[in-house]
Amino acid sequence: MQVQLVSPEQVLYEGEAKMVVVRTLSGGDIAFEDNHAPFLGALTAWPARVKFEDGTQRWFAVHGGFVEVLDNQVRVLADVAEPGPEIDVQRARRALERSEPEMVNPSEGADPAQALYAVLRAEARIEAARKARANEE
């Protein structure tokens, strides 16, 4: 099946794949393989996985957007996305450390929903980097 994973800044992957796994806003992971039924869904911040026929995988941190499946093509249109191997894990951990307290005990004028989304983005980046690095070993 043909796969495209794009963000406004770049095409992160375009080509053949055996399976694509993403997480929708409803909280569930969904996997797409050949001849999947048509599907359109909103994405949350979480790693996306592209698996190939030889068993290898590529991981991407995806922060929102949409997934469309139609005619044996999967298109992930991410608001923001980055390849797992390129993620600065230390920076993501610092972002997580800054965001978690704001989510639990927001400072004056802070938006707890924004803090929650910052936590989800940081967790997605850390997880995508971890899985990408584990995949390389």
C-alpha cells in the first residue's frame, strides 16, 4: 500500500509500506494494512509507526492532524511531525518537566488544557525517539 506522512514543513515519508499505526483523538490506536476500508480520523499527539515488508519500522512523533485511508493509500497529514531518530530527547524531557506541574497546578493565567497538550507532545517525542532507537539496535 502507498503511504504519505507529511507536515506543513516537509514530507517525512512517501512510499510503500505493509502497515501504518496511528492514535486517534478517541484514544485508540488504529492499524491500516492493504485493502483497509475507507477511513478518516483526527489524530492526537502520539508516535506513528510505518512498518515495512521486511519487518523494519520507522517511527515519527505526530502532533495532531488527520489520517485518511482510501483506495489502498494511507495519508497522514500532521499538524507537526518529526522523525524519531532526529528528536532531541533531552529537550523533550525538559519540556515534559516544565509542563507537568502546570497541568496539575497551573500558575495564574495559565491554561491547563495547553499544559496537558504540551505534556502529550513531549511524551510523544520521547516515545517516538525511544522506539526509533530500539528499532536501530
